[in-house]
Amino acid sequence: MSGKSTDGTVVAGVDVGGTNIEVGLVDGDHEVVAREKAPTPTSGPDGVFDTIAELVGAVGGDPVAVGVGIPGVVHEGQVLTVPNLEGWSAEVDLVGGLSSRLDAPVTLGNDANVGLLGEWVAGAAKGARDVLGLWMGTGIGGGLILDGRPYEGSRGSAGEIGHVLVQPGGALCSCGRRGCVEAYAGRRMMSGAASAMVEAGWKTHLFEIREDEDKPRLTSKVWATALDEEDALAEKLVGAAVEHLGVAVGSVVNLLDVELVVVGGGLPEKLGQDLADRVEAAARPWMLRPEPHPTD
Amino acid sequence: MSGKSTDGTVVAGVDVGGTNIEVGLVDGDHEVVAREKAPTPTSGPDGVFDTIAELVGAVGGDPVAVGVGIPGVVHEGQVLTVPNLEGWSAEVDLVGGLSSRLDAPVTLGNDANVGLLGEWVAGAAKGARDVLGLWMGTGIGGGLILDGRPYEGSRGSAGEIGHVLVQPGGALCSCGRRGCVEAYAGRRMMSGAASAMVEAGWKTHLFEIREDEDKPRLTSKVWATALDEEDALAEKLVGAAVEHLGVAVGSVVNLLDVELVVVGGGLPEKLGQDLADRVEAAARPWMLRPEPHPTD
């Protein structure tokens, strides 16, 4: 696919995920006019910078600016911590590393925050005043629009709904604590649970599907295919993820009285509105005031 | 006690609690120059209006305005729901009911929200940008200052940290759900648990202290006295309250990245900084980023 702008001016948006890096070329009407993607290198920051530069080149269109969303804490332009990428152990100067490889100015934000910003400016949350964004990917990310503007918190790390506790002392999370919602609903932790259950004798097609589709891990597409086939283990784990996401969303709605919850990320994109509806149904019994404004 | 202003202009602040109604006369320097209190009538709104009017009269000082904090949802000047007061079942026109009994203009807010507003304007949270207020009383209330201004949510009911879930499916809460932090740390639920444990054979001095102090229920003072006496049951229940408050505070700090948590209400006023320190110690292990700004 090659990029073509509608009015001559395009920007590139880069989504750095735990599994893939995806670049979209966006025109002045907020339409994505071209996309490219590649697996996320596991060799650390330099490999990621190279891949981003290659993808921006491949997508074409000569973007006037490049915006990068990264799954970690971003504060004053620096990447502070990136728990879900291999080889990112210390502070990384992503803007500097990319600027030397690209001809356009580079800006940076937490992926969940900039993802919700996009939905708020031009997507599902347009015009809303108080919004929670819930992103299901390798981990569980989140973003907040509160009182009509993006909310980043005192150190730039607000929105971490993935580490809202839903079963304190329960399942081990990638952060080292027990019982965060990410421990039940993040794809990495769900894959670990699937492997452990297979070792314990459970049957599933998840790993055959992964091999058939030539994937290095249990991607969202693998999970979606397994659900299509009514794989019992996949249904059990996605069901548990939804139940625990419902608890976290219920807690957040009670605390923040948001009017809208936007659900996005790899698995929701594959499963569509059905997954958002399931999360809403799981959250509603926990909400203090489900009326008069339903969330969806 | 009689009210005396330092510059001639005073306002009256009214705290309507589940146990007591307290009126303070406040001067232009934010100093409380007189106080009066009385038990909260259980006969419904009219009894409460009468008691407030009597207390405002008793406190004296001819206030130029009366501000009321009420333990319920306040939206556009109306009291929508008041879960912790007896006889308040429907929408109540508190401003109208009080205005007919008082000579000063009356304003109204949720008690937790206006309590935090006071701490932010003139108290423990002065100058902070992102703050959680946590009030321990008959129930558990909360308020939020986010991005340098009070945050009320889309329907005026933000800040309900009492109904953040800490053990979904666990202890029954006054809201009818199971596992809210209020089910473990609200004084009404703690009293219920104490009664049930005594029926089941546990020993405690809580109920003797209540009789000695001639209190109609297990007030904060009764709990504080029992803790002073190292009453094992009181210590167990307060310990469980602190542990569960720690989980809720941890979840909220992870979600909102607040820089400060202010702990207030009846029991914290009796127990002082020690209780705030215990809540902080219980919350810290659940925080994704306990550094660099400690909460207290």
C-alpha cells in the first residue's frame, strides 16, 4: 500500500505495541490513507527505531510530522519505563533516536493516552467530557479525558487501569503484584495461563491455530480464531478477562463518574462491538449508578 | 461557645453526617471561631432542617452565607440520593427547606467534595494539583482535585472511592454489592461486623465502652477508646479496614497518579496521623510507582 494525501499534508502516526509496530499515514480529515506494519524487534530501542524509520519510509507520503505512541510512561519527552517491551530497561531518548533517522519533527506520548486523544478528537469519544479509554493488548492500558481535557496525572502516568486491583492477592501480574486486572485480561498473561493449563491437561486449539497462522505467539488473531471455533479454553480465559475488566470498569465508573468508556486494542478490533458489549454487561452490576447515562 | 468573627464577616459551614450534624462558624482567615453539634435526627429531611437551623442559631455570629455538605449525590442544587441517612428516600430540596428557616443564602455540595475543597483552599492539600480525599465516617466518601480544579464527574457523583471494589463478591456493602471498600472500612459496616462476631462468640469491650460513654452506636470515639485499650476485636476490624483502604488507594493512585492523598473523617480525627500512616503503608505495596512522590 502506498500513501496518498487528500490535501497534500499528511502526518504519520506510529503505534509501538508489544507484538507489532504499526504506522498509519493520516490526512487533514483524520482519515488513515495508508498503513504498514512489522513485528516489534526484541533487541531493544535501536532495533525499534530502525523499524519505525523503515515503516515511515514504506508508508510514503512525506509526512510533515511523526507522532509516536509507546506502551510506557512518558514524561517531558522521555520514555521513563516500558514494562511490556523487551530490552527497554532504562530511560530512552526516543525523540532523539528517531529524529536522527527521520526528516520530520517527532512527538511522543503514552500509547493509551494518545490513542484516546485520537478517539476524542476524531473518533468514538468525540464531544464527550469525561471518558475512560481501555486498551486491551499485550498488557491493559488506559487513558482519561476528564472535564473536557486529557488528564495525565502528576507524573504523566495516569490512566493505568491495567493496575487497578480486581482480586488482591490473586493472579500474578507482569508488574510483580497479584490481582491487577492486567493479570487476567492482558494478552501476555492470558497466553501464560493458556500454556500452564495445557501443561495441566486442558485441551485447546490455541497453539495449533498459532502454528497454522505462523504466529510467534498467541496474537489477537489467534484468540479470535479460537473463539470462532468455540474453543472451550479460549472461551474460559476470555470470559475471565471480561469478568475482571467489568470489575475494574465498575470501580472506575464509581470513582470518576465518566459518561463513556471506549474499549480498543488488538482483541477488541478483532472481536468488534461484541467484546465492548460483554465488558459493559460485566461492569454494569458493579456500578453504583448505572442510570441515567449508560456507558458503552 | 459563641461565635465571634475576626473581621466582622463570617460564614457557617454545616457538616451533615450519618451520626452528627456539626456547624462551624468560619472567619475570613478560614479559622473556625465557633462550633456546635447535635445528633442527626432519624426522622427525615424536616428534622434535619430544624436541627441545622437551631445549630446555626446557637453558633451565633450572624453568618452572611451557609454552606452545607451532605453525604449524598448533589446535582444542580438538588439532593439526589442519600444512602447513609434514615428517611431520605427521594429527591430533597435542601436549599429551599433551609432557606425558609435561615436569613442567609444557602449553598450545597456533597460532603466529601466540599470537605476536600476546604482542605485544598486552606488546609492539608493547599497548592496541590492532583489530590484524592478519603473520608472515613458512617460510610466511606471521597473527593477529587484533578489538574488543579475540583472534579465532579458527568453527573456530579465522582469521588466515590467507597465503592471501589477491593474484594469482588466479598463482604456485603450498604449499596447492595459485595466487596466495595466501604463494606470493610465504613463505620456502619464495621459495627455490623462487630455485632455479628460477638454473636459468634468473640469477646470485645466495644459495646461496654459504648454504654459507658452513653453513645447510641459505635461512634469513632468508641472505636478510638477500644483501640487505646488494645481491644483485640477492634484492632482486627480496624486492621482489616486499613488493609482494604490500602488496596483502594493503591488502585486509585495507579489510575489517577495523584500526588497527595488526604485522609479525614471521624475515625482519622480521633486517631490522628497514625491512621493516615497506616493507610499509606497498606497502599504502598499496591502502587505501580511509589516513587518519587510519596503520598500522605
